[in-house]
Amino acid sequence: MGRQNAHQMVDTVYAALHRSILDRRLRPGQKLREQALGELFSVSRTTVRAALQRLESEGLVTIEPNKGASVSLPSVNEVNDLFRVRLVVETGIAADLCGRQPAPLIKRLREHLDKEQRAMAAKDYKTMSKLQGEFHVLLAEATESRNLIEFLTGIISRTSLVISAFEDETHSACRSDEHKTLVDCIESGNTAGAITCMRKHLGDIEVAVTAKAQQIEDGYHPMQHLLGEL
Ligand SMILES: [Zn+2]
């Protein structure tokens, strides 16, 4: 791994695993063995462990005594809790943006909606689902609060772990027409409308994600997508 210092090596392993989890190449429940990862990245087990611990602190990896690390598999209870947090934070963000209506943001959001529409028209479900998640991060970015952006990005990544447990690329929890309504409300400074829309939007996503989490609790194996429909 070249002449990197210990700190950089941890960063490299962390970033590669983080990306693989969010890109669904490593799925919930997948074991992350220190020795194998150490060999793969040509680093020590201590380096791998430090990267895994950082992912654990973000809720993406679970480390259990005697069992080692694996990609986290959120329970139904955790999903409900994550959505409770999202509801509080994201209705707050929507209200904040309605009060400011920043023009550059409105432009960025409209461009983003166009991308969502194009992906939808092309039936590119993978891109669509990525863009729909990014829409929520974009709203957080518009607050220009680094803490809020980091916090919400982490929470959204954890909710998407549930979706990532399934090969179901067509599953799209967000509805683009609701994203458009939200942007319309922000542009016109309609705080009550934006809060109502965000509540409904997140409520619908929660129902969809909870149903997935329930299926996981009923029986799931991280390799099952390789087998297809049985
Ligand atoms: Zn959405």
C-alpha cells in the first residue's frame, strides 16, 4: 500500500469499505474478517480493526465479541427510531429553508429533480435510487451546517442498509413528485405545506423500509441475492 503513514492507511481501508457498503457490494450481515481484509489491503490487522471501529461508530458495522465484524443489519425497532430522528430533523430543515428560500439552492434542487426525472424515464433504477437519497442530503447541505450534514448523511446511510439487504433495485421508497412538491413549497416559503409534505414523504418511506426490515427479521442471508428467486 505504498508509503502511507498508519493514519492514512486506516483512512484508505475505511473509505474503501464505506464505499462498498453504500454501493451495496458488501451487504448487511456480510462478515468482515480482519485477517482477510488485512491481506487484501496489505495492512496490519490493527489498521483493519481501526477502520472497522470507525464504521461501527457510524452504525454501518457491528462488532460482536468472539464473532468479529459484519455489515450492520438494522432491526425493525432501529428503523423506527431512525425515522423518528429523520422526521424531527428533516421537517426542521424544510422549515428552515422555507424561511430563507436561497435562490442558488432552488436552482440546484430543480436541476436535481430533472436528473431524477431523466433516470426514471430511462428506467435506470439504480441511479434513480441514488439520486433520491441525495435529494435529502442536498436539503441538509443547504442549511450550510457541517454538523447537520454529517449527522443526516449518517442517518440516511443507516436507513439505506435495510434496502441494501435486498437485490430489489426497482424498489424506490422516495416519490419524485413529492420531492417536487417540497421544492415548490420551499420556493414559495410555504412552511406549513413543506412540513406536511415532508411528514407524509418520510412516513411513506418508513412504511416501505419497515416492511423490508420485517422480512429481514423473518429470515435473511447476506448471500441470498446471488441465488436469485428460489
Ligand atoms: Zn425523498
